[in-house]
Amino acid sequence: MSENDRSQVDRREFLQAGATVAAASAMTLGAGSTSQAQEPAKSVLPTRKLGKTGVDVSILNVGTGGWRGNASAPLLLRTAYANGIRYFDTANAYGTEPAIAKFFGAVPEAKKDTFIVTKDKIKSVKQLIPLLDKRLEALQVDSVDAYFLHGLGDDHPELETCLEILKSKEFKETAEAIRKSGKAKFLGFSSHHKDRAAVIQAAAEGGVVDAIMLMYTPWL
């Protein structure tokens, strides 16, 4: 197993353990009243502007990467929302979009003031729009706040491939079409690429993406 593979396994185990602890805490907090857990927080978390979006989002977000198959996901989402978190991060690869859709169905007001990000791994820019449609269907929403290329470079280890995507005319035109359609307000990407400094520079030069999510692994 490569060092990168080990880091991904460690990350998943860490997230799954954290989700289990959070679920246990949420059950304790929500034992008194389920309806109380669904109410918006009385004191909202501090916010910061996200990238180039100009949108203020809560300084903490709910990342659902380690939640696949976790039966406590709806409770975790309710508890996070009740405590002021207004940014939910999901992806096709996480398998958690149905859980978020279920939560929005139970707490419809959360859909209005939560910043929603979902992601897809792509092999070509042509896949972006049809895959985005599938993400919206899974989330049962008409639009998301941001749509990210998931793990840019993970499936294209050649650095030049990543740089070409970010600076291509096709990517710019596709991003403009997505924004104009209203299906996603902003475009971005996440990356675990070993040369991600060059990837970030290419994104800056391309001027298309609004936000970037980078791997941060403090235990390595």
C-alpha cells in the first residue's frame, strides 16, 4: 500500500471514529426533545467569506466523507444545524447525498440558509453538466451553492492534465453555462495532488474557480 493510500485509509478511519463519537454526543443532547434539535441555533457560529464567492459561511462545516452507511447521519445533521453550522459538504463518492436530502425533507428551513457543496470525479470537462444533474437529483434540490471537481489529480496523476483542465477554454465555458443555468452558483475543486501548489497556481491563472478545498493531514 502506498503512502497516499495509507493516508486515505487513516483519514477515513479518523472520520468514521469522529462521526461515531459525534453521534453518541448528539443522542445525549437530543434525548430531551427531537423537535428542539431541529430548531435553528439561537446563536449562529462566526462566519468567513469563502474564497472568491463573497458568501459568508460558518467557520465550521459538516464534511460527510466518513459517513457512508452511518445510520446516525440524519441525527448528526440535525445536531450540526441546531448548533449553528450552515455549510454541508458531500460528494457522489461519499454516498451521503440521500441522507442530506432526507434531512432537508424533515427540516425544510435548513435548505434555505445552508451552503451546500457537492463534488464529482471527472475524466473530462464534458462530464460536468450531466453529472451535476445527477447530484441535484440525489440531493432532491434544484440547485447547489457550489459544485467541485472532486480530487483533481487523484485519477490524473500527470500534472499537465490537471493544469490543462483548469486553464482550458472548455472548462471556462462549461463553468459559465452552469452558473447561468442556476444549477450551481459557484465552481471549485478539491485536490490531494502531490504538486497541488502548481495546481492552485493554474487555477489562479485560469480565473474560473471560486473556491478550493485542499487536503490537510495533521497526523502525517
